[in-house]
Amino acid sequence: MPTVVLMDVSLSMTRPVSLDGSEEFQRKNLAVHGLNMLFEHMASNYRLEFTALMAFSSLWELLVPFTRDYNALQEALSNLEDYDKTCVESALHGVNNVVQQEWGNACPCQVVLVTDGSLGIGKGSLRHSLQTLKQRGDDKKFPLPFPFPTKLFVMCIANAEELQMTDGMDNLEELLRLSGGDGQIFTMEGPLCMKSVQAMFGRLIDHAYSPFHAVLHCGNLSSDVQVFPRPEPIIVDDEVDPMPRNVNTDLEIMGFIEIADIASPPVISRHLVLPIAVNKEVDEVGAGTAEELEEEPSSSQMAGKSPNFCVLLHGSLKVEGMVALVQLGPEWYGMLYSQADSKKKSNLMMSLFEPGSEPLPWLGKISHLGPISEAAENPYGEDDSKSPFPLQPPVKRSYAQNVTVWIKASGLQVNTRREQYKSRHQNLYLMVMHSVGQ
């Protein structure tokens, strides 16, 4: 999901921090160091992620629009200027505008707010904004919660003791609650130094930006893959004690089915499936010297020459026009398929179904599906002229037709016009009978 980095450039971020008696750094320098660490990680592991950089004080400014160029983001960080007081509410309005213009209301977004915990004074401060929440008209609403799904992460260039001396932590926790509570506040542990800020941003990376690696199995074949973006835990509402369900790191392909039979099913989320090059010799022997690395081919070059099941699967699904049903966990399924970005480029995608044994009613229970070879006769016919799907419902409902069909746009228009025609003639008949009666 896209990320917006919101950098505090108010005067309080210029407060000096002494690092072990050496030269003095500003809190802004610590924040820039942590963000550079985050961008370097994303450039290596989240290259497909779109990230925007905004700066704010009493006003906000979009420094870098959504991009995958992390060099541009790091360059913008090195050219930050200092401004006046902090106004978080104005910055959140800016995030709302930027995200909705680029992605609309349906796309989930992560917001990383980097500040020192000094949240302004007087009118425009976060304290004043939260105290006046119930005294506002519709034209001056607080920007939280955002109209799009959001995860808010607050990175404080301060330790917890410093924030607890004021009401800074209480205000940040209230801000997190207003955003939906799906996020976290990170503070520095120990003295304010480069090591502490690295540890804090490392916790953010582990929590929100760690890549999801899995092993894709199909019989005796397997392949190490990365699923992007990382699948989120799912909570089933109709369970007695709902527990979050996570996608297994072992993905088992159960079988293959034609695209026409699976049609266009409802899904929770869609993800790219990318093969991972695993070079076991390098892991066992070590990195080696610089001269050895220059002489030996790189791991990516070796991976391009070695066979990979993920690449084979992608090409097969694309040529045969089929999808692979994959098991994500206990009674949880998804599908792998080839999706074309253009005439020449396509990607292996994975869509997650709703948890359950029967996520697609027209296929029945997934566990009841089996190979064609075990059927008494070919369910598709000798010349593939028929299909066993959709399955007939076990109980015929009063409003159901003989067969289950999808309503097409043309058929819907014909039925609508027929009903309108009947309604007009019925009204005309009533008017004639009324006039005759008079």
C-alpha cells in the first residue's frame, strides 16, 4: 500500500542533541538519518511501493509526490528547510488531499508522522485541536478519521520519559485513536543518538515493512517467492471467538481450473507473487573478498540462468488460460493467475478469497473438487463443449430459476424495459376503467 511520510520541520526540531561529547546534532538530523534508513530498506525490499514526502510546520508542502524513486526522496530530505510552529491538523488535511487526489477513497494508505513530540502551542496546536473537536461545524471538521483506510505510525524523536512530562503522549494516543487505532507510536529508548533512532526505525520496519517470504509448493516442485504487498491478518466476524488469521508461509497448490469456471470471484485482496533467488553456496561460504565477487557472477545473474518453478507456473497459466487454486491456511483458499499489464508484460498474481470451506458457491466446497481422471466420465465432455459449473443449489428456492445464471447488462436492460412496458399499460388500463365507471 502507498506510504506518506510526514516530516515535522518546525523550530522545535532544530533543538540540539549532544552525541557523546562530539559535535552537536539537531533532532531533525536524527529524523533524517532514520528516514534514510527506512528509504534504503524500501528500495531493497519494497521497490514496488509508492511513497510521498511531505513537510509541515504551520503550513504543509508536498516535497516529493508519490514515486518509486527513493534517490529523489533521500535528496529531498537533505534539502529540508526550517519553518515556524507545529500544526498537525493542517498537515493531516494535506495528507487527506494528496492521497485522495492520487488514489481516491478505496486504497489503503500508511502515514508515517515524524515529530519530536512538541505539538505546538496556542491555537493550531494539537492540544487545541483535540479540545475543540465537539465545537466545530461541518465545514471545519477534524481530518481524522480519513475517508480511506489508514495505518498511522508516529515516530517520536524523543524518549517516553520526555513525552510523559507533558501531555504529548496523551495527545498522540488520542490522535491514534481518532485515526482508527490501526497503527502505533514509536519512541526512542535511552539517550537521543544515532543508535537509538536506528533501533526505533528498525522496529517500524519489522512491524510494517518486512517483506513476506513464502514457499510455493506443487507436488514435488517448489519455489521461494515474495508476496507483495504483505497479506494482512483477517478476522472472521461470524466466529464465536474471532482470532486473526494469517497467510501461511507454505502455500500449497491444490489443483487447476479454467478461467471460465472460476469467472470473476469476490476477493479480499490481490498480491504480486515474485520469485526469490536463493543462493545457498553464498549463504554457506560467506560473502568473500571484493576480488572474488568481481570474478564470480552475481546471485541475480545466476538466478536468471537457473530453472524456477514460479516462472514455469506463470507461463503455463498464461498459455493454458487457467488458474491455480492455492491453500493459504486451514479452510482458507486463494487463486494464482496471470494478469497482463500490457500486450508484452504480465505478472503472476494471487487473490485471497474469504475464509471458509465454500468461498465460491458455484464451485461448491473446495475440498470436494478432484481431478478429472477420477470422474466416471469427463465432466467437460469429449470436446470440452460443456462445464460442470455452476453447481445446482441443493434446495430450490421459490425465486430461483432452473439454472443459476449471471445477469448480463443486455438482459437486465430488456427485463427493465419489459417491466416498464407492463407498468405503463397497466396504468393505462386503470385509467380507462376509471373513466368508463364514471
